[in-house]
Amino acid sequence: MTNTTSHDTFQAACNLIPGGVNSPVRAYKSVGTEPRFVARAKGSRIWDIDGREYVDFVGSWGPMILGYGYEPVLDAVREQLELGTSFGAPTCVEVEAAEAVVNAVPSVEMVRFVSSGTEATMSAIRLARGYTGREKFIKFDGNYHGHSDSLLVAAGSGVLTLGIPGTPGVTQGAAKDTIVLPYNDLDSVREALEANPEQVAAVILEPIAGNMGVVPPKPGFLQGLRDLCDAHGTVLIFDEVITGFRVALGGAQELYGVTPDLTTLGKIIGGGFPVGAFGGKAEIMRHLAPEGPVYQAGTLSGNPVAMVAGITTIAALSQPGVYEELDRKGKKLADGLCRAAGSAAVHTHCNRVGSMSTMFFTHLEVSNWASASTADTDRYARFFRGMLDRGYWLAPSQFEACFVSLAHTDEEIEAFVDAAGEVLASL
Ligand SMILES: *Cc1c(COP(=O)(O)O)cnc(C)c1O
């Protein structure tokens, strides 16, 4: 590829890759511009091939919590590269990574590694069905759990941002056992469980929603789900692909003190490499092949290069004070944005948990998809483009999180807030 600008590369890409991107969320379609092609990144900064520099608040959609190019991760990867990149046979680093996850995440007694968050959630649903002998499951409107058929119903940002009506290719058969309910509404879950006695295998949710913008659980929602699942013999699955190692080392389940039966992980756990994982109660996990009858497999699962990146990332996040620091920076950013919006008299509602936040362009409190979807996405698009022009790399959708990493400095956050103030005043 000899093209030198993002524009030219994008033109070429559009003839080779559908939409020019390998994941729809990377398109800048909904914000009315074209994606910038990345040359490299380091710490909190990312550079496009046009030579522009940005302070990045996407962090590869969450994984880069330590900042880009974190040296201990690079060292561990270099060392493993020399030993071999894939064997299709067990390695010590897989056991070491499993131990790190079991130690970190309260609900996880046993874990299996896969290569993406999609694989983790898809496998967890299969396991819950195999374990309970039931077929239906409950998910929540605006929660995203990867793109497997039965989970791709009312599925959050990627689908919502592009305004794709339903999901062609997902058969009615695949979707018919998926019950979709409003987030943060315990009564509707109770009613659905009672209306489908001994038929609901699992309730799956993002314990802090991140794929309709950040939407925290209302007080009592998670514990209420725990109690309902216990009463109905239903497996409670926390999809912590974003929140795992993000809001606390042990994820949202540690933060809120509610323990699911199964947990899915991804993003941060791979330290920038393709890794997902699902784990939970040993009694349930032992139903997986080869120990049990529920089949699940992967040629590159537990890939050693990805494992050492994950182990090193978890070790760095285990240092004392890490989550206090992330929370302090996240608060500085979100509070600063709220103040800036207030000064500019722009109606916004900010949701934040630790280092993940979303400023919704709506005056309503945002607690589910119905309220999130009142946000003015045109206004977000103008905000996004104004910030991009000023050297800030944000998610090209209103319905995503803004992520702060350990590499962001206070000065960068202050400058970001100042720039946001200017852009907001011009909207
Ligand atoms: C990103 C995400 C997934 C899917 O992970 P991939 O690695 O993109 O397949 C699943 N669940 C949640 C909550 C996510 O944010």
C-alpha cells in the first residue's frame, strides 16, 4: 500500500473491505466524516498516517488501560515471540493466566480462554443452556454481547449507531429464544421469569452498560437479578468484557459486591491482543468438554503471546492505588466536561463509573436505552468533529464510552476539557 493519506487509503479500502473497515464501529459514517488511518500510538497519544497527533480516549475500545506500548507488556511479548507464537498444545503461561484471572475476579473458580469477547459470550450462553437444559435467555435492550446470532438482538452501539433495522442474517429461529427487556427494570425480569417457568437458562447483562453509552446499574438492580436467578434456577451471567479489570481489578462484581454464576471477559484481558475468557463456578465450568458434554474449542485459544500480554497487564493493574488513580482521572474528565457543557448552556447528562464515562446530549437522566436514545446524535457528531480538529480522538458514536488510561496526565485532561468548552460553545 503506497497511499499516504487517510482519504486515499479509505478510498482504496472501500473497494477491498466492506465499508473500508474490519469492524463497523470504526467507520466515521454516523459522525459525518471519514476514518483516520492509524500509523502508531504510544502512551496516551495516537498518530494518523497524515502525520496528525491526537490524545486518545478510545484506547482500542478499552484494552489500552495502561496506555499504548506499555514497556513491560512489549518485553513479555518479545520474549515469548522467540519461544514460539502458537503450538496448539498446552503451555504454562495459560495456567499462569488462568490463576491470575481466578485470583482477580470474585466469581471465577475456573476459566477458559478464547480469542474474542464474542466467542466468550456465545460460549457462556451455550454452557448455561447445556448446564440447565433450558433454551431461552434474557438480555437487555442496548446491551451488546458480541455478534453471535442469538445475542445480536437489540444489541447496542454498533448496530444502533448505524441505524440498521433488525439484523438481516439472524434467523427467527436463532432469535426466538432471546427475550429482550429494558435495562434497570427488575419488575419486567420478574414477570418474564414467571411467564416462562423453568425455561430461562440465563440472564446476561453488562453489569455497567457500556454499549449504549455508559449506563450504571440502579441501586439494587444487580442484587435483584441475583435473587431472581437463584429463585428460578437461572444462570446469572455478567458480561464484563468492558468492565472487567476496568472499574476494579475484579470488575463490576467486585465494585458492587454481587457475584454472578458466569463471567465473560475480553478487551483488557488480552493487553492489546485478541483474547476473551469465560469463567465462573467450577460446578458449571466442569460441564465443558473435554470434562463435560458441552463442546467449545479454538485453534488459537490461550495463544501464548496473548497470554503473556494479559498476565503482564493484570500484574500492572494489581499494583496498589491503580484504581483510585483511574477513578480520580475519570472524575476529573467527566466533571470537567459537565462544567464545560453547563457554561456553554448545552443540555447534557454525564454518566460515569471510574475511568469510563459518557456525556449524553440530552437533558434526561439516562438509565436505559429509551432514555439514551433521546440524545441528539447530530450534536454529538458536531462535537466529535470539533474535537477531532483540535487533536482529540473520541469514539465516533454518542453511544460509546470515553476511556481514561493510566497514561493520561492531568494536563492532558485539563486541556481536553478546555477544548471541549470551546467546541461546546460553538455548537
Ligand atoms: C466488545 C464487547 C463484546 C465483544 O467483544 P469482541 O472482542 O469485540 O468480540 C462483548 N461484550 C461486551 C460488553 C463488549 O463491550
